[in-house]
Amino acid sequence: MKNSVADTGRLAWAALRMLLVLTVVTGIVYPLAVTGIAQGLFHDQANGSMVTVDGREAGSALIGQTWDLPKKNPDDANEAPRPDPRWFQPRPSHSGYDPLSTGSGQLGASDPTLTRLVDDTRKAVAAFNGVPESAVPKDAVTGSASAIDPHISPQYARIQAARVAEANGLPEQQVAKLVEDHTEGRTAGFLGQPHVNVLQLNLALRDVTAP
């Protein structure tokens, strides 16, 4: 009986020591090591890839954002957003680019609601940019899987160039050049598609329109 109690005590003490060791290793040492490596080697990415302009954060290069006109009635929660014609617009986001609410809208490709929404969005994008509906690319009317993609296709950026140029009083060629300069190729040369970061493009546009 005494041996049984002693064995149980030794096992309990061994388990307690293992718990303490694992708590220190996985709860303190590992998080500190990972944080140190991230801050040392990937400081920008680890802190959200924030873009700073004039000492103030303008947004994240990893998370999209809206570029809308101010509300006519700030107290009206039901007032529809109005895209600002002076800026390049991002792709749609059912969450309003909320990083705490990522994920798709859960509507299937054949869902009548999605079909109607895409058709309405295509007409609105075509009218807003003064182009035929056939010129509107897919990413202009559909959200990304994450709902916070900060990029648009070069095609979508190009159809916005004339509208942005006119709204800012700039030559269209100058704005088109900005689009080309901010078009990034496939990752590693073969992953994904060419894309344009809307925040970076609009900040470059701000630089040429600033007095």
C-alpha cells in the first residue's frame, strides 16, 4: 500500500514538473522568441504593414479600405456610401473591409441574390467610370475570399483612370502612368495575378495633386 501511494506521489510530482516546464516553454519562452524574431526580421509585417503619411497612419498595405465621400447626414446609419470620384476605388467588400469580420459573403455562384447584386454593381461601376459594362472586370463586382483584399486588377485600375484624372484636373496619361508604375507582377513570377495596391496608388495620386 505504501509503495502504491509513493508511486502515485512520484507520478503526480513528475506530471506537475512537466506541466511547469511546458508552461514556461510554450507560454513564455516560445511566444517571446517568436515575437522577437518577428519584430527583428519582419517588423513591418508583424505590425500590420501600416503606411504612414506625414507622421500619421494612412492605412495598412495588407487591408483594403473605402474611399467614399463624407456622409450628407453623419447621424444617418442607413445612408448609402458614395464613392469619391477623386480616388481609385477598391473591389467590393460585404464587411466594409472590417478586419474583424473576414470571409466571403457565403453566396453561391448561382444564388439569385448574388447574380442580381453583381449585375447591379456592374451597371453602377460602368456608369461611375463612364465605360461600357463589357469593360468592367470581375474584381470590380465581386469581393475577395477574405473581404479585405487591398488589391485590384490592373484592368479595374485602368478603367478608373479617366474618371480620376477628370475629377482631379490631371492629364489622363499622367494618371494612367501612375497605374502602370504601381502594377505589381505575379508573386515569385508565377503565383497569383498582376495586381495594384489601391492605398499605395491613391497615396501616389495624392502626391501629384497636393498643392
